[in-house]
Amino acid sequence: GAVVSQHPSRVICKSGTSVKIECRSLDFQATTMFWYRQFPKQSLMLMATSNEGSKATYEQGVEKDKFLINHASLTLSTLTVTSAHPEDSSFYICSASRDGWELFFGEGSRLTVL
Amino acid sequence: AQTVTQSQPEMSVQEAETVTLSCTYDTSESDYYLFWYKQPPSRQMILVIRQEAYKQQNATENRFSVNFQKAAKSFSLKISDSQLGDAAMYFCATGGSQGNLIFGKGTKLSVKP
């Protein structure tokens, strides 16, 4: 079956630095990918929709200058958390869409900002 | 705007018994899907079952079935013959035509041996 891979699975960084998380569709082309954020013991919150070759669409309340999304190819979307602070520590999950309604989730990336 | 409400933060079921998880939703989309996802401690999201809103017939997937009441905007999940491996967080979700999902707060299911 289709696989979506995220890297890194865990990352620890210092406050003020930037961190990049990659989301790859391994065996299909994904014109659309989605980024979610999940705080401990909470639900997944949609952050943005990443469209190949165009700007990402951000959900209300998500700072686009802080969470930079790039979807440069049909198999890769990246989320960069810029000038990270402890409150950005969270679990970030991507999903990729194949043929519209077939959605596949990555394994998630745990970000800890010290 | 879309919202998903799961009113049961935690549920418990005896192994081999049946349990039903509740979900209600609201959406302005005319074409939408409804989903149940399972999230075990590994945090990997696993699709349990999916329902197209335009289909009246309830979706089933082995031991998992849904009761979809479109007029009431209700989408409950029934797990039959519960197994220890079913223990996890269960999230109900709805998505519009683009495929972006809105999730409920989740129900933590425990299975007692």
C-alpha cells in the first residue's frame, strides 16, 4: 500500500533556531499534502494545506511566516518552524492525498524546543 | 465551518464484547466524507472506516461498522468482538472536497481482558 514518510521522527532544538520537517509520499504522487499539529492528549489540528507548485493555504490562526510550507515536488512537502520557541513543541503530522479521497498519514514528528 | 464532536472522552469494553463510540458533526459542505481513525501509542494514524456522505448504506469493515444518520449529523462507530489490540484513541473526522480533515477530540478506548 501507499506509504507516507516523515523525517525526522524526533527533533530537539534550541529556542530561536529553525527546524525543517519533511513529508514524502514514497510510492505515489501527491498533489496535495496536509500538515497537522497535535498537542499531548489532544486532537489533530489542521494547520495548512500544501499544494504542489503553489502557495500553501493556512488555517485561521496559523502564522504563515512562522510555519513555512514548501511543496516543491509531487512527492515532497516540507514544514519549517522558524525561530522556534518552547510553545512550538508539539507533534506534527502530515498526510498526503492520492486521487482526492485516499489519504495517508505520516508517522509524525515530535518537536521539542528547549 | 466544520465541527466534529465526540462526547465520550473515555470508554471501556470487555474483550469479545461490543462497544459503540459516538460522533456528531456539522458541515456546510454538500459533498463530504466521514472517517474514523485509530491512533495507538505509536501515534501513527490508522484509517478504521470511511463513509461517503452521499451513500445511504452504512459502511462496514470486518468487525467495524458505522451508523450514519445524515439528517441527525451523527456518525457512530461500532466495534464488535472487541480485541485487546483495539485499545487506542479513536478520532472521528470529516472532510470537504479538498480532503482536509477536521477531527473530533477523540475517545480513549480501553479493552479489558
